[in-house]
Amino acid sequence: MIVCTNREDILRIVEEAKAVSKSIGFVPTMGALHQGHISLVEKSLKQNNITIVSIFINPKQFNQSEDFEKYPRTLNKDIEILKKSGCSIVFVPSYEQVYQDSSSIEVNLDGLDTVLEGKFRKGHFQGVVDVVYRLFKIVSPNRAYFGKKDYQQLLIIKKMIDYFDFNIEIVPCEIIREPDGLALSSRNTRLSSTERDNTKVISEALFEAKKIYRNNQVNIVKNFVQNKIEQNNFLSCEYVEICDPDTLKPCSSKQKALNKILLTAVYCGKVRLIDNILLDSE
Ligand code: PAF
């Protein structure tokens, strides 16, 4: 496995690969890798000749400096995990290597960036677009892999691809969960063991909403989820929303919840966790 810190090295490797028609799969990450990331890498390994993983903690997408400072940094461990996964190349750029200019990338996101995470984390998605656009320009992948846990991010990246007419296939990947249902996230490592035990209520509420309440009206499902989560003293919801799965436009309270997506952000102490579930009948 090659570890590159220099964008010129990646540009050269990509050019050589493309010259002999090798396909490139790309998994952008901020490190602190877990099985969720590895599932993206494994999918990319199956579908491409070369898999490039980037590890870059992008300061522009953190709306709170404390969240940026506390974000887990485990580079050596990440590199070992990637070696074992069979990944070909890891790109670990400095800030200067990514941001050679400071301009913001302007994309019409059709309101996808103003709801849910966009409402509570001002500037977050602009930061994501700014970094992913630049990484795509360096890596020029045929396919790029994004987890459905960050569902809004996934739709925004798809929108950016359409907007710039990039020839990149965005491959959505399923949420990977702990045995008790908690969605894997790098932030989970910041939970104390008592907090960690209590966070299972989040996915329990989501699964129950899908199984028992999906044929009900939106307000009934939202109230059920919010009450179930907040009955736990460790948890408080920043939002529980049911939206159209393509546009993320919030549904009105009297609409049926079936086939809509339920998304939530929940604080457990100082740690903010997100999760979502499609309220379909599968
Ligand atoms: O999902 C993430 O880890 C980040 O938002 C991404 C896509 C790597 C951009 O920094």
C-alpha cells in the first residue's frame, strides 16, 4: 500500500492508471476508521482496479471549534487497518495540499443544504462541498463511495456531481451498525461507557417507527420517536424530521409516513449523533 502526502503523486498515479484503462474507486474519509469505512473500501475493491482512500480532517466543515479539536485522530492505526483491507493507495494531504486557493465552490443545491443538518450546522455543507470538489479534482475517480448514515451529505454530493457534470458514479453504501443497533460513527469513541449503553435507544426508536408506525401520519411517527428517545435521561433530540427521500423537503404533519425518510440528530452529553431510516415496508 502506498501512502502519499503530496497531491502531485496522486495526480501522477491516476494519470498512469487511466492511461492503461484502470478504474479508480475513491473513499474520502476523515480518518478514525471503523467498519463503516471498511465496508466502503471493500465495495470499492470489488468494483475497481485501484482503490484510493483519503484521510483529511477538513476544518472547513466543522461549525464548532471544539468538535474539530476533539475529533479523534488515529492516523497510524488507520493506516494499519487500510493495509489489512487491501486498499492500494492512501492520500493523507496537508491543508495546503488540498486548499491551494481559498475560494468557495458555488453549487445550486436546491435547498438540500438549508434543512436538517444544514439548519443546525451552519456552513457545514459548504465545507463538505469545498473539500470533496477539490479531492475529486485530484483523484478523478470513476466511482466514489459514501455511507447512507450521512444521508444528506450523500444527496448533496450527488447534486454537486450533476451540477458540474462530473463523470463520477456515486455509490451509496448501507449504514453499518453495532450489534445493539447504534450506527457506527467516529464520534462514538467519545461516549463514556454509560452513555454508550444508552445510545442504543436511538436506533430502537427508528426501527420501531418503521416496523409499527410507518402507515401512520407523520406527526404521530415523529412524536413517537422523539418521546421514546427523550424518555432516556442521557439523550436529547436536536431534530426528528420526516422528509421526502429525494429532495429532503420536510413532510407536513398529516401526510402518511410510508416510504419517507426519518432523520434525527441526538445529543448524548456533548456528543452529537445522527441516524436515519427509510420508512418503507421492506
Ligand atoms: O463523511 C465524511 O467523513 C466527510 O464529510 C468527507 C466526505 C470525508 C469530507 O470531508
